[in-house]
Amino acid sequence: MTSKAELRERVRVELGDTVATYLWSDAALNEWIGAAIEEWSRLAPPQRSQTLTTVAGTLVYTLAVAHQGLLSVRAAGRDVALDERLWREQSDGTVQRLAFEFDPGSVSYTLEYLGWYALPTADASVLEVAGSAERALVFRVCQRALSWLESQRGKTRGQPSPTGSAHYEKLFREQRGLFAAKGRGLRLRL
């Protein structure tokens, strides 16, 4: 797996920005890396699970991490149909166990949900994405960096260069398609 610093270096190599007086600051590239990871989380969210034990009389529980959607709930090895509305997602990111006529008290449930990839905080932080997803992140960051450069230089005359932001947008979309084709993107939101 790759660290944030290694991904930033891959972006610099791709952009040809390897001279010590960099055109793009680390702060700018880090911001675009974070935005690319958030975008990838929306396109191909990681499936997560968490086990929680209910407490008699408590109806609202908070998952350990932010989530995008509840997929399933299992109690003691059996699926609990989400259609029965035993569990409901709240707008504040919590999940609510609906009241039962008879409160079963302490029961362990495993909740499966679509999560978010963690944003790296330090240069040594390891990214959760790997393989073709890493390449997609590099392409997206390059696209944003060149879009920034194009906006700083004003509108270019004639056709954009083949290494411009449109080129990296195309590469990002191709990489996203490859990810979906490999079967890892069954949940991919195109």
C-alpha cells in the first residue's frame, strides 16, 4: 500500500514537477489528494461492518465511522430484513433500532454498510485504496492540478494540449471503468 507522500511523489513524476522548486505546493497536492479520495469513496465505497450490542431501553446507536448507507443487519448469525424497518438510518449519521413491544435487551448485531475511505492525515499515513484505484487518484489529482494551472494562466488559445486536464479526466474515467470491470466495483456508482 502507498503512503500519502508516495502518492504525492507519483503525482509530481506524472506532472513532471520534480525540480526542488515545485510548481505545485505540497499543501495544494494534499488538498487535491483528499478531494480525490472523497470522490472515490462516493464512486466505489468500501463495504464495512461493525458489531454492536444493544442495551435495553437504548434505541439510537452511532457507528464507529461515517457511513453512506446501511446494507444489512445480522443478529446471532441470521439476517434481519431491512424491509421490516427494525433499523433506520438517521440524517445525523446514527442508526436507530426501532422500539419493540418487547425489548429484547442485550443482543449483538452486525451491521454492514457502505463507508468512506480514510483521509490520510500525515505524509506517512497509508492509503486504504490500492492498485487501479491508486492510479485513478493520481489521474484525478493531475487533472485538478492542470485545471488550476490553466485557470492561473487564463484561457489557452486553440486546442488544449494532450497532457492537459482533459487528458487526465479521460484517464481517470478509463481507470474507473477498469476498476468496475475487475469485479471490485460492483457497487460502483457511475
